[in-house]
Amino acid sequence: MKNIDRRRRAVCMGMLGGLAGLTMGDAARARPTIDDAARVFRLDGGAVTYAFGVNPDGRLQTIYWGSALAPDDPLPAPAPVPENSSNETSITVTPFEYPGFGAGLTVEPALKVTFPDGVRDLDLRYVGHRIDGERLIVTLKDVSRAVHVTLAYAMDAASGILSRSAVVENRTNGWIQVDQMAAASINLPYDDDYRLSYLTGRWAGEFALQTRPVGPGATVIESRKGVTSHQANPWIALSRAMTEEESGPVWFGALGWSGAWRIGVDMDSLGGVRVTAGYNPFDFAYRLKPGERLASPLFHAGYSGDGFGGASRLFHRYQRTRILPALRPRPVLYNSWEATEFAVDEAGQMALAEKAASLGIERFVVDDGWFGARNNSKAGLGDWVVNTKKFPNGLTPLIKRVNDLGMEFGLWVEPEMVNPDSDLYRAHPDWVIHFPGRTRSEARDQLVLNLARKDVYDHLLTVLDRLLGANNIAFLKWDHNRAWSEPGWPQVPPAEQQRLYVTYVDNLYKLLGELRRRHPKVEIESCASGGGRVDLGIMALTDQVWVSDNTDPYDRLLIQDGFSRAYAPAIMMAWVTDSPNWVNKRATSLEYRFVSSMQGALGIGANLNHWNARDFTEAKRLIAEYKRIRVTVQQGDLYRLISPQGGSARSATLSVAQDGNQAVLFAFLHSGGMRDPAPPIRLRGLDPRKMYGLRTIAGGVAPRTPKRASGAYWMGQGIQPNLAGDFQAAAIVLEVA
Ligand code: GLA
């Protein structure tokens, strides 16, 4: 194993020559560096280098991905890994950039097609390359048939995060069927101690962090559900045994796709580890007529030498600057769902709005139940007209009252769904995803509209456009409460029906994009029974995400820690709700609930009719405090100082403002034992020379804690929060003073 490793590393790392005759690009724009003679491509950004080239067989092969190399380091054209035996032929152990299923490939292909004559062999060879703005475009073609593949590479200059995607085009005279298609294959440097981290879950238990060693064989994380899913999230990180929270290498990536997806991490028989991410090949088929194309989603991949914390800070920054449509501090919202469920009406909502406004809430959101015959989950979904029994004069009086109280108005919708008991379904029973003559399986009494159909798309655009045009709505909470079933599309020929998996999501993105274009001031939250649709695809078209229906503040610490591995606090909604919690019945103080929710974008989801005067006073104070720290919390650098993973009794996070002038420490105690040692929490990321004053928002600090000290002091000596008992929390602000 060791010899093989050394040989392969030498081949992969290019020890044999120099990258001569470079056309060095402008580093600030991360322009690729291309060695035309050697046919080697190199992307540099942040502290990262990614390099690949054309091997002597004309196949595209990875050379390097990791910490930045020096500009003139040797990167010769790659050579295929020599055959180990007739059982490990070269083709199947060489790290390719985008291998077709063909020529004997038995590891995971990036692309697999079927031709009308039954041939299922695809051998992609380099044809050419060009620079298109900030992207490097490389074209490949099958050895003999006119199947063309265009690969796009773009590296973010600041973070070194690479985005990759592919387009396959049928230039043959007949159809070809795409059976499997990835955005990218990405090869890790050869090493034998990788660990894979990923996020799994279920309803009310999203973003659970999993870690396992990478060994021979494959790990597949996926959604077959037509939506991103709670069950697994399309993010992975690969680390080495030495990697810790703030040190050591981490390679990470996330797929920007809100439909059925798969990420495979597999180790070939000689120890090469590759990541293949794209459409889920399960039940997948996309037939291309002559001249047609299919584009993959984007896969975003990064590297950090600064541990898991460094990796997530890099990725958060990338999301803030490259993915999110706009970056504005999240307004503090109130949502009445947990207070009223479906029992919404004008008087009740107005009363809640008045109470919410008195707290300093900035956005008031009416959840489910305002439309059609919607009194429970059984009816009305699909009928996006105001229920006049509940709102006799439409939404206008409520919206006006909310606006007069100084708040924006937001509304819940679930556009992709329909109850069979609805006017929409009675008029268009064929609009749902189904197979003719087969049961249409319901979940939460609802069916999924086939958004791949143009008439469904047009209808939803018209209805939502009208809703937003007629009312002063600043915000939509866009829900999606069930997985697909019986994924048929009977209106199109059988050979085209499985296009559903792609066309549905394409149309969802188109719909969101068009609504944003027509109503640029409206913000949108992605919700799918909590965090079932959080991914970089939907994030590019929405402003925030609902992370989980589980609003228990302790459970949330774990969910939020898992979420933060992949996604930015800038979009992470977190509500303060009632105690005991409706899901798990845990009782916690209002202060603890606030501090837990302050880790993200704060919302209130409690029944304000049950609050007493003291609750109002405390909540008002904490909301005012939150507004002073929210930019740091949402858009600062996050340090997971003590992770709650693994059931740790204590946990703590620190957010440091981009200018380094403010830092916010949140510390939690699950349950204190008698005289348990509680070492001070040592901060990170401060400017050691600046003087920071300390202010406590919630909880307290040990008696002799100084009121003012240098960044060096807070990082070296630390802070000791005064936490004793069960479910205790402290929120401490440090400001340059
Ligand atoms: C889903 C959401 C909840 C709420 C309900 C309304 O479960 O996750 O927040 O909006 O739908 O029916």
C-alpha cells in the first residue's frame, strides 16, 4: 500500500517537471493559469490551488487540490496511474476530472449515457478550452460519437472556493439518454486517513453531524425525495485524522440542487478517494433529442488548512458574497404558527401584531390558514385566495395595521402543493405528479403539483404575482411539506417522463427568479417542514431558511452547530417559542430560549397572549440588545469554541465582526454537576492589541472578570461565564473601547 501510495502521489503531485510558459492571470480575479504546451490548468484563489491537465490519452486528470502552491511550482501534464493488475486497470484507478461510463471504467462515473443502438460506452477526451469571463471552460467529446461535454470551473479569488458544473450536448442524429450525470468528480490528494463528515436527520431533527472513516468502498448520501430532504443534506467535508476544529486540512463541498441528489465518496482499489456529486441516478433518465443539452447543478468545493472552523468560516463568507441574492441584516420577525396554528383571523392577528410591535419586532408573519377552506391540513391548499370568514375585508386592514405599527408584513405559502379537497384540485386533478390508474399517495393530506408542467408554472406565477401585486407583502415563507411519490408525468411520452426530476426544479428556480424580478423588495424564506430544503441552489434565490420545526432551545444548539458546519448564520432563522416546548415538552427559561435563538437570525414564535409583563420587559430588552449585535452574529466569523456535539454539558460559540471591533460570546450549560470544573472559555479571532470592553446581555460572568482588557487577554486568559444549574445561558459582548 505504501509503495503504491508514494508512486501515485508522485504522479498526482507532478514531481517531474515545471509549469513552463505560463500565462499568469490576475490573481485578484482568480483567472486560471494555463500552460498551453503541457495542457495543464491551474486555479489559484485564497490559500488554495487546484490543478488538472490532459493526460497523454487525452483524458482530463486531476493533478492537485489543496493549500496554495508557489506560482512556479512544477505541475507537469498528468500521467495515468499505471495498471496494478488486470483487475485494477489504469482507467479505473486514475483520478479523472469527469469520467464517462465507458472504456472499462468501474468506479463512479460522472456521466453515463445510452445510445439508441444499445451502446452504453462513453469515453470523453479533451477537445479544447477557453476563458469565459472568470470561468475556465474545457470541452470534451466522446472518442467517436458526437456527445459533447462542457465543463466550467470558476474559483472565488477571496476564498479559493471552486464552483464546477457540466453541460452535455447531443450532437448525434438520434436521441441519447442521460442515465447519470454529476456536476463534477473531485479527487482528493492520496492519503490513507480520511474522515468523512456529513449531515443527516429527520423532521424536527435536522443537521445531525455524522463522521466516519473513509475506507475501501463507498459512502453515498442522497435524497430520492424530489426535494433536498431532512434525511441528508448535500454537504460533505473530508478531513484527516490530525484535523481539529481550528487546525488541519479540510476539503469540503456542497451541491446547489433542491431536487433529488446524490454525493458519493468512494475509495478505489488503490486508495484513491473521489467525490462525485450531482443528480441522483436513482430512477433518473433524461432523454436528449438531437441538439438538446442537459446542464448539471453547481458543485462548490473548498479547502482550508485551518480545521473545521476555518472551513466553515470560508464557506460562510463565500455564501454571503457569492451565493445569497442580497445581504441585509435579517429583520427580527414574529410568526404566529405555534401560537395559533390554523386558527388565524383578523382580530386575533391584529392583537398579536400589537403585542409584537411593543417588543420591537420588525416583521410580522401570518402563517398557514389564511386562505381557501384551510382550517386544518385537510383542505384548501392550492386555493391562494383570502378566506373571507377569517379576513372579511381581505388582508388589507391587517397589513395596514401591521405597517402602521412600524412592521413589515409577511405571509406563508406552499405553492407547490394541493389538497385533494380544494377548488384547484377539483378543477385540475391531472396537475399533480402521479401515475395514471395508480394510487396518489398523500402525505399531510396533500399531493405535489407537477411544476414541470408549463400550465402549472404559469398558474403559480399568475397567482403569486397577483397576491404580491395586490398586497403590501414584504416577505413570503415558502413551504414544501412532503416528499414526492409516484413520480409520473403522464402528459408527456414515457421516454420523457423522468425529465420531471430536473424540469420541476428548474421551473421552481425560474418561478422564484421571476417573482424576485417582478417584486424585488419581497424577501423569501425557504422552508420544507423545517430544514428540508436548505442547499446552495435554493439559497441563491431566497433570503433566509427555516432550519427546523424543532424550536426546543437545547435541541437547537445541536441543530445549529450542525447547520453551521455547512451554512451561514446569516440565513439561519431561530425562534423563541413557548415553554414547555410543544415537541419535546422540555421547560426552559425565557432567557435561555433567547440566547439559543440569538445564535442565528432571531424570531419570536411564542403565544404572546400567554406572556406576562415581566416576559414582555425581558423580551423587549433582549430584542433591543440583539439588534446591536446581529450584524456580528449573522455576518461575522463564527468560532465553535466548545461544540455541543457528543452531548457535552457545556457549549459556546463566538462571533467576531468583520472589522474585529465587536465579538459576541454565547455560552450554554446543559446541566451542572456539583463542583464540576468549568475552565475559562478562551476566545479566538480578536485583535490581540485592541482593548475590548465587556458587557453582559444575559447570564453573568465570574466575579473578578475585568470590565476591559486586550484581545490578547480574552484569548489567553479567557472568560468564565457564571453558569450553574440546568439549561443556563450567557450572552457576552466585547466591544473595542
Ligand atoms: C410546516 C412548517 C411550519 C408551519 C407549518 C404550517 O410544518 O415547517 O413552520 O409553517 O408547515 O402548516
